[in-house]
Amino acid sequence: MSRRVSIFGATGSVGQNTVDLIGRDPDAYDVVVLTGAGNIKQLAEDAIRLRADMAVTADEARLDELRAALAGSGVEAAAGEAALLEAADRPADWIMSAIVGAAGLAPGFRALRHGTTLALANKESLVTAGPLLLAEARANGAEILPVDSEHSAVFQGLVGEDIAAVERIIITASGGGLRDWPVEALASATPEDAGAHPNWDMGQRITIDSASMFNKAMELIETKEFFGVPAAKIEAVIHPQSIVHALVGFVDGALMAHLGAPDMRHAIGYALHHPDRRHLPVSRIDLAQIATLEFYAPCDIRYPALKIARAVMETGGKAGCIFNAAKETALDGFLAGRIGFMDMSGIVEGTLDAISSKTSLSIAPNTLEDVLNTDHMARDMAWAQIEQHQT
Ligand code: NAD
Ligand code: MG
């Protein structure tokens, strides 16, 4: 029987890599839903090509356009937030969660409620609502498989191992597009400068988050939440070649590394075929040709996001949710030209401080609604910080 699969965020960078893998073996899959937001042409084309039952755009105003693009194909069209949730109700065996940002949270929760295996690229789900998400999966006997490349690497390093024997987890970072800029020049970096990645081809937001290392900061928190390992055991190291994705260190001193080409189809394919391993169309590593793998410690001045992530991990509770919302808002402010590249960390710290002076951050949100309310409140606070910054 073919497997029923859905892709949330199908038109994005992770989504398109998932479409690519599934499109290579169409008979093996019964595609239920593809979702997107603005890129209607791509969404409709892929839905028709993969013979999906349904295509959903998050943007309600684009429904007519989507309907027109799907006319005569037999693919159902829908739009809006409620339609995204209904799409997550459609029975499926495996769902890719690759919407960017906190918007990816609710559909993932909904899929877990049905016991569906969730391939999780949307790291915001774990950072903002890790304990709730894992509890939802446990309560419904659903599996969550990490798709972030570092977390897939750690997950693979833990196969057959006892988590109690893990002494440390090291995730690698490329250092991003501004890695070789002098620190003093970073304040004047534009979205264009920060949006060019040396090794990975990814969406714009995560690429800029790589340059600021807010992405790695998110991933430190993601590691703590997903693997249940204390913050003190988790490290990030700069590795400019992006060949080693993560390392797991055990109590006997052994360090198991995961190597692979910087191609998201590794992690997506592992989650798609788990627990099996199948052939994947990714380039193979030639160690002699690479010759050198470098590693060095990230500098706190260049990458203040890492220190903030440490504080967030120590606090727990709502801190992750506020951190993510403030960081997404700060990035909006940077993209809009309202603040500079190096101002983003100040906005995030300022938002965490402002909220902690009113309420205890360590009290965890109890429901998804709590999470979304905290998210909205933190976005408002972060915008207020951005406005203050200008005056
Ligand atoms: P992207 O910007 O390329 O694509 C995002 C997708 O989400 C698109 O399909 C877009 O249409 C959709 N979308 C955007 N806003 C939406 C909204 N409000 N509601 C519903 N859908 C919306 O992003 P990406 O780089 O593919 O990243 C997706 C997720 O995967 C992010 O959480 C990111 O951190 C994570 N991730 C990405 C990579 C990568 O290589 N790109 C690697 C690891 C993890
Ligand atoms: Mg990653």
C-alpha cells in the first residue's frame, strides 16, 4: 500500500526538497495535502504533478487564484488558517512540518492529535512549545522525527544508544554569510549581505538567522527540548565546511560524528524512510578531496544570540516562546530597515527583560492557546522595543 503523505510549507526550501524526494517515487506515495502561502503557481503545479487530493494556501485572498490554477485537475483548493488545520485533520501516515515561523505550530499539533508521524523541520514548534508538543505526541502514540540537519544527525547518533550514557551533544554551525566580516562592520550589514549563505541553500529568514546565529541559538534550545538533555551538555561549534552536522559524546569519551553533504534531502529522506535507510540522491563525501575539516569556538561578541539562548535554556518555561517571537519580530524589523543587523539581539534581550519584570518567565504555558497568547504578547513588546530604538 502506498503511504499517505502531506507537506505543510511545500513551496518553501525544505518543502521543495521534500516534493523532490516524493516526486522521484510517485507510486510509493499517496499525496494528501500540499500547503503554501504566496507562491500559488508552484503550489498548484506540484499538487497537480504529485496528484495531491488538496492544495491549501495560508493566504485567504489568494483562493480564487489557486482555484483557477487548479481548474480541471481534480485537486481541491482551500485557503486560510482554518483550512490549514482541517488539512492537518486529513488522514495521513506522515506529515512534513515545514512552514516557517510560529505559524507552523498549530497544524503540527493537529496532526499529532491523529497519531500521525510528524517530520519536524519547523524548529519554532520545539522552541516555543517543546514540552507540550512532546506530550501531545506521547498522548496519541505519534512519533516526531527531527528534520533540522543537526538534530537528524544527533538522532542518528543515538540509534541503539542509551541517552543516559550521553555526556555531551555538539551541533555545528557554518558561521553564516558574514563569518569573515570584521566585527565592527556587522552593524552596517544589509538583509542582502546577511541573506547569502556559504554552504546551504535555504529560505531567506533562516539564512539571515544563520548569519546572526539566532538559528544556532534556536537549535541549542531545540536540542534541549527534543532530546531532554540539560543545557550544560549542549555545545555549538563553528565548522565552516558544514560536512560534520553534529557529534554525540558518550561517557566513555567516544565522540560519534555524523558527516554528509550540506543537502537537506539527507535529513528529510532519513525522516521519510525511518527506520529504514534507502538510497538518496545526494552527493557523496570525498574526504581526500575535502582534505581539511576545521572547528573553532564561536565568539560571543560576534554572535550574542548564543548567550541569550543559554539564559533561555536555564529559565525554561515561557522563555523559549518569547525568545522566538522576539527574534522573529526583530528580523521583521531588520528586513524592514527599522533596525540594524547587530540590533536584533538587543531587541530580543530587551523583550525578555521587559516581560520578566512583569511575570515569571519560568512558568510554562499549559496549552497551545497559552503559547500563542504569549507569542502575540511578546511580538507586541518586541515591536515596542523596535519603535523605541528608532526614537
Ligand atoms: P521557506 O521560507 O523557504 O518556506 C516556508 C514555507 O512556509 C513556504 O511554503 C511558505 O509558503 C509557507 N508559509 C510562510 N508563511 C506562512 C504562514 N503564515 N502560514 C502558513 N504557511 C506559511 O522556509 P524554509 O527555509 O523551508 O524553512 C521552513 C522551516 O524549516 C523553518 O522552521 C526553518 O527554520 C526550518 N528549517 C529549514 C532548513 C532549510 O534548509 N531551509 C533547515 C532546517 C530547518
Ligand atoms: Mg539546522
